[in-house]
Amino acid sequence: MQRRNRSGKRASSTSFSWLWWLAGLILVSGVILVLLAPSLVTSYIRAYVKKDDFRQKAEELIAARIDGSAHIAPIIWNDDTATVADLSFSNSDWTMEAGGLRAALDFGAIRQGKWSIQNAGADDLTLRHLVAAPLDVPPAASTAKFDDSNDGIPAFLRRYIPTETRISGFEVHRFVFEQEGWKIADSQLRLGDWRTGEVSVSAKLNGGKLQTPIQAPEQKEPLQFDLTRATLRVGGSQIQISDATLRWKQSSEATLRGSLKYETGAWQMFTHVKAVPLDEFLDSWWKQRLSGKIEGDVEMSGARNAPPAWKADLALKDGALIGLPILDKLVTYTNTQRFKRIVLDICSASLRPQGDSLRIENIIVQSNGLLRIEGALTIRGRALEGNFLLGVTPETLSGIPGANRRVFVESNPGAPPGLLWTRVRIVGTLDAPLEDLSSRLIGAAGMSLLLDTPGAVVGQGAETLLKPVLGEDAAKLPGKVINGASGVMENGVNAGAGLLKSVLPIFPGK
């Protein structure tokens, strides 16, 4: 009986020993399986992405994410690098077409729980933002769904599939972007790194053309620029331009920053321009009389179904003014040849639209040693209305009788010293501007004829001013007319009174 008990105990001990070995084997197998899971996932993914089923699932996923349609051409693999002949997708807001796509998938990063896409790019990429529905119409609810239940991935491996993605840049050789009158064409695009969770990506553009919806004065087509370079940030709701350099006709250049919102179409732009040829914005009449290159700051903004708003602070460099009627008169009145062609040492103004007119304020025009003009001007259609202060040197007025005592008598405390000032009003049209200075100078000459000594009414300027009333011979000898016989004196006084009567009131309005 004792031997049988020993034998039973030995059998029971052996049975438990096998159970421990089996539990250990299961545990070790589980650990090995866990350790090998990333490699198994990597091997599985490496095989799966090369199947056409993966391409079809990718189409379904993109279509579901954008609530639209998607097409991916067959994927061709060469080791870890994939190429696609063409890819396109579209929905109610966007269309995208790309050709010659390529990318390398780092399968080793899968073991670290990441998708890592490198050396990605495309030969061509066209992105168009379509006109969105009215803002008061809510977007339709998305009905597209992605079914991932039949992706063929074993359940025990699914939790090892990476959920984080990193793309190390994206290059496009020929990039086109279009939205409501704006177009970037034939540019090279370089997108920065992007990873899961980021809502925007940096971008750089080099070369190409920028077409705008902005119609500048005297331009037959909207403005178009050569795009030198641009630095942007592209997000889900807008494009932010932090720095861009554009070139236009001749050697002009513009640097700008701004933004464009997809949903509303609202945009704003802050631009600094230099060396812009002024004659590009002038009609034929002004092209013959005003020249120079524009430099300054322009602020513009707009939105869908709304005209652009803008304002500008500009200066004219290397400016010159020639052949204006008032300048020709000043040459004759003052015998100063510098008025034939005025070099504009300073020429600046602030411009902004005001209803159906253009308002030009803070005008400063200066030709050193000759004149300075300050004031404001309104242009409505082709009609002009402006008020100015005109300052000239005393020497300029020496040949015009009465000008310095009866016309150039205004004060301008903030202006440079050494100038005599008067107010000038401008009306008429761009083709035929009118001013009130000439008539007031004639009036001053008449007053001088009546009240001043004969010696004060002399010179070429006096002759020119008095000729319309006294006649050519009398105008040449005003002193003799006044100092002659009593009958001649009476005629001279009557002529002076007639002169004043004919020119007063001198000019309509103020």
C-alpha cells in the first residue's frame, strides 16, 4: 500500500510539471508575438500597399474625407518608392488635379508607430477653389462614409497600425492656383514638413505669374505680375502671405503681404511699390505732361461680389511736369524759363476712392528754388475740383505788377521759409483743366494801374497782362499812358476801371 501511494504522488507531480511548461511556452510565445507584431505589421503593410485593393481603399477614404469624389491611377512600386501617373479629387468647393506623383514610404518608421513619407512631389498640380454657396445657406450634411471593416487587416494586428503621419515636404514643378479672379500659374511650389495634428503648412513659391482681379486706371486688362518668390502659410481656411516679391513692366517691383479666405473670398493686401512707371496709369493728354516713377505703399481689400477697396500713400521719383497751360502762362508772366519744365524734387500724395470719385489729399509738389504746391483734388469721372496753396519765390513775382501785394498774400506757417503764398482753385476736366490764378493776376495788374506809381507797372509780365484790355501799344507803355495829357489820363483811369469790372468777379465759386 505504501508503494502505490508513492507512485500516485509521482504521477501527480509529473502532470503539474507539464502544465507549467505549457503555460511558460504560451507566455513566451505571447511575448515573442508581441515583439514581432511591428515586424509582422510592416511585412503585411509592405505587401498590402502594393495591391490594387489598397488603391481602391485610398480612393474611398479620400472621397469620404472631402465629401466628394476621388480618382487615383494605378500605383507602381519600385522598392519603397511609389509613382502615380495622375490623381484628382473634387467636391463642391475644390478641385485638384495632379500628375507625375512620387513618394517614398519609410517602412522602418512603422515599427516606431509612424507613417513617414519622404521625397514626395509632383510634376504638375492644379488647385481650384470654386465659388461657394451663399453664406446664409448652411452646408449640406456629409453623407459619405468610409467602410474600413473589410480592409483585410487581422484584428490582433490592427492596434499596431500607426496613427501618426509625417510628410517631409512636397515639391511641385508646375503649380497652378485659381480663385475668383486670382491665379498663380507656372510656379514652382515647395511645401514644408507636416505631421498629424498641424492645421497649416508653410509653402514657398518661385517664379511664375500672378494674375489679379484689380483693374488699374488706363489699363485694358487686370493687373498681372511676374512672381519672383513668395513665402506663405496654407491652412484649412485661408492662405497667409508673409512675404512676396513681384515685378511688373520695365524695372518696377512690389513687395507684399496679405491673406485670402476660402469661404468668404475676402482678401487683403499690403504692398510697397517702387520704380513703377507713372505713364502706365495716365491718359494720352497727361502722358505728354507728367512723367516719373511711383514709389509708396498701397493697401487693398475685397470680398466676393464686392468691388475692391484701396488707399495709397505714394511719391513720384524723378518727376517732371511740362506743357501745362498754367505753366506756359507763368513763363510768359514771369519771364522765368524754369516754368517750361518743372523738375519735381518732391511730389507726394494720399489717394483713396470716395464714392464714384477719386480723392487725392496731402498733395505736396515742390521744385527747389521755384515753387511749392500743397492741397487736395477730387476727380469724378473726368471732372476736376481742387484747392491748393501755391508758394513761389519773391524773385519770380518781380515782373508781375501787384502780384506780391494783392495776390500772393496768404500765410502758410508750416511751409518752408522764403516763399510767397496764394490760394489757387482748379476746375474743369482732365483734358481741359481751368485755374483762377491768371484772372487774379490780371486783376492785380489793373489795381496796380489805378493805384500804384507808374514805375510799378512795367515789364514783360505787365505787358502780357494788360494787353487784353488796353491794347498792344498802350500795354507796352503804361507809364506814358498814365502820365500823358489829362484826356489820356482820364482814358487810362477809365481803362483801369473797365479792366477791374471785366475781371471781377474773377472766378465762380469761392
